[in-house]
Amino acid sequence: MSARRAPASSPESEPFWEATRERRLVLQWCTICDEPVQFPRSFCPGCQRSSLEWRDAAGTGTVYAVTVEHKPEAMAVEEPYAIALVDLDEGARFMTNVIGCEPDDIRIGMAVRVTWEALEDGRNLPLFEPVVIGPVAQLREG
Ligand code: ZN
């Protein structure tokens, strides 16, 4: 069980958080622009229309940027941890934590996939972990 505070949800982000109960990662899309919308909102920032829907995301992406935090205060974790910007294959960019490896081993362009951390209220927090192919991690060069 996570020691993290459960993230607050807004009316716009409610479908995102409801899907995490089933450990599904969903993205809001504009059906006119055919682009993912980040972050959840009522109108597409591209065309200003409300032609938005929720679609399942594959949950795979690559690390765009990473920083290692050694003095966490906002979150109830004690170990150094990595805050990363992950570009999902669908094109949306997530600020998240990458877990499952040493924070200092995380590289730009590394292939990652979603993994879930249970929250007390039944929702799940999407985090990312390296995609390991075979006995040795294959790092995708960005
Ligand atoms: Zn649009």
C-alpha cells in the first residue's frame, strides 16, 4: 500500500482516476485534432472545441527528462527517487516517478512502461519502470 497522499481529482480528471481503479491508463483525446490532450480539461487547447473523449493508452513510452530527488519532502518516501518526464507512445507527456531501478541508472530515451501503486481509496497511482528485454536491459538511445 502506498504511503503517498492520494492525488486530488477534479471533474475533468475524474475519468482518468476512475480508470486507475482497473489499472487502466487512459488519455483524453480531441476527436477533431486527433491528438492527446494533456492535462484533462473541458475544451481542446488546439481547436477550443469540447470534442473530447477518453481512450486507453498502451502504457509504454520513453524517458524525456529525469531528475533525482535526494531530499523528498512532499512525498512520504525516504529513498532517493527519480522524477521523470515520460513521453507516452501516444504523444502525451507525463510527470511521474520511475521505479524498479537505481534512480541514477535512468537515462534519457530509456524505454519504460506503466506500473501501478495502490492508493488507500482503491485508485492506483501510475508510475513507470524500465522495460527490460532479455537478460540485459536494452536501452533505446533517444
Ligand atoms: Zn482539438
